[in-house]
Amino acid sequence: MLRRALTALSSPGLLNLIALAGLVGWAIAFIVHLPSLRSLVDRNGDAVGGDFIAFYTAGHLIGEGQGSRLYDLQLQQVTQRQILDRPDYAGLNSYVNPPALAALFVPLARLAYLPAYLLYTLLLLCAFLAAMYLLRPHLPALHHYWFVVVALSLMFYPMVVTITGGQNTPITLLLIAAAYVALRRGRVVLAGLALGLLCYKPQMALLLCLLLLSRGQFRCVLTAGAVGVGHYLVGAAVCGVRWPLEMLAALRTYWPIEDHFNGANSISLLGLCDYALPAAAFMPVGLAAAGLTLAAVLWTWRRADPRRDSFALYWGMAVCATLAVSPHTQWYDVGLVLLVVLLALNYLLTSGQPIGTGLRAALLLGFFAVPIYPIATYLGWQPLAFVPLVMLLWLLQLTRRERQVAPDSEVGPEQSRRVRRHSLVAGA
């Protein structure tokens, strides 16, 4: 019965209908919500646009020539009160990213707050669509269902929240997807460029670069490092040469505040342990868990090769591990597992492996269960923290199966065509 129900739910016709209805509902809900934005502060006392206020504030400070005080949290709060025209505004959504990202918001900060927020929302939507456009040639098994793939991905709750909530996960998705596509095409410098740009959130780029370094991708990592130096130089130009120290000082001040209000939303192993365990235990347990995760991925990555189709599994593994071992990932970063799921499903389908009932049920549950993240305050731990870990275990199992089935000479479809052609020529 469950199998028949899942088969019916995943039929192309019904999925197309669900996807179309979801997109229409998504658009209507957002458009209907717009006229209600008479105030820049909502009923809960939060700034409209979610985290966008932090980026807008940073762009405003740099645009006003106060880049040297970018990480002055008191100045940020005063500036946010001025932007929102609310002297009683008690919140603080602090900017603690590198200055190069803040510099990109200077043009947006020249607009009024609401138009700037709406334009940024559009830009995030474009970043998401650009990521899907880049991935499409590398997901041939999903071409027939591409509208459904894009629509359902856009309806995934963390992606909805990040696009409409002023976050930057779609940009991270775009850069990680661009790095993967470039590596598959043998364009290691372009991959390094994408990873270097990802340094606007250094915790997202670090592990990916480490794993590539372990596989001898020196040009890629050196390019990423050079772009990282560019991040520093841009920051030095707008904030002064000491900006990394000032950013770290701001992080030390802001971290306890962030942990108090958003600790329950953390999906990193350190964040999970910090929230769920006693103070004396969270650091050793969290570090041990993160260390074991990192060691397992590094060990498995010995076989990672961008020329192989199975590289999709290894890249997905790296993304999951990044979410798990990063010192700061929030529940909405689960949106990045979209990339992991698409790469894994394409690999299974192109290698002739079935999408069984259990996997369909797990994907369905994962798609609809994400909004449960607030129950962490009742459970005492964040259930979504296990999403990247479960995904990681699944990918480890798939790579193990791949090692048992495929010989070391496994190649991707491009190489397979060349091998077949070579064989025919040799036979002739």
C-alpha cells in the first residue's frame, strides 16, 4: 500500500501539478504579503526582510565612509535604528562577514530599505536559478523532469526562507555548484575562483579546499587562496588593514548573543553539542564528533576523482561534512542538501540503480519535515542537525557500493564515449 501511494505521489503528472500549484502559491503569498509592509518592523519587533538588515547596514556604513567602524556593534545598532526609523528598536542583526561582501551592498544601501530588500530577493532568486542552470548539463537523468526538479527545489522550505528572508544560501549554492561543474569539466582555475569567492563565508570554503588539496588539486586551491587574498585587500581598502582582527573581536562579542537567541537553530556538530550538552561536555564531545566526521570524509576522499561520474557522491559528501563540522551553520543552511540530493539521484539513475520505496519515503519525509526546526526548544536538541549526518552516511554507503561494483578504471560519460571511439578505431 505504501509503495503504491509513493508511486502515485511521484508520478510525473501529479508532480508537475504539485510543482505548478506550489510555485503559484509561493508567488501569491509573497505578493499578498507586500502591501502589509507598511512598517519596517514586524509585530514581533524584528526588522522586515530578516537578515537583510545586517547586509544593508554594512553597505550603508561603507557607503557613508565609516568602513573603519564596520565591526563596531554599537554603531551597527544605532545605524539600524536610523534605517528602520525606530529609536526604540531593541534588536541587533549584526554584520560579522568579511568586508568584501559588505562592499557589494553599497549600491543596494543607496536605495530605500524596502526597494533594496525586494531587489535583493530578486537577486537571490536569480542566484538559485543560475545554480540550477549550471547543474542541468550534469544531471542528464533528471532532464525529463526538469521543471519539477527546479520547482520543487524552489519550494523547499529552507530555500523559500533564505530567498525571502534576506539570507545568502542561494549564493552559496551557486558557488558550490559552480565549483563542482568546473571541476567536472577540468576547469580547475574556475573552480578555484568559485571557492575563493565563497570565502565571503569562510567556514563554507575551508573544508572543500582541504579535501581538494588532499587530492592534489593545487592549482584550484592556489587560485582560491589568491581570491582569498583579494578578499583581504578589498577589506583593507574599505576597512583598514586590521579588519580580520576587528571581525574576530566582533565575533567574540556577538557569539554569546547569537548563541542565546539562535543556539537552538544550529545544525553544526559544535552548535548542537553546545545547545544540548552541559557546558563542560559540549566542547570535547563536539570536537570529537567533528573530528571523526572530518577523518571519515578525508579517508573516503582518497578515491575522489572529478573525471569519474561517482565524483558527484564525493562532492555531496563534502557539502554534508561542511554543514556538520563548520562552527556556524543554521537550520536554513539545510537548503544546500538540495545539491547533494540532485547529484546522488542523478548518479543512481545513470548507473541503473533503482530509486526504492525506502529512499522515496525518506526524501518525502525530508522535504516536508524541515519546518519542525522550532521544536528544538522543547526537545533540548535540534533534529535538523542530523540531516547532513544521515545524508553523509547514505553517501558513504553509496561510495562503498560503487567501490565494490566499479573498477578503478571507472570513467564518466565523456570519457566513455572517447574510450568507445578509440576501441572502434583500434578494431578497424
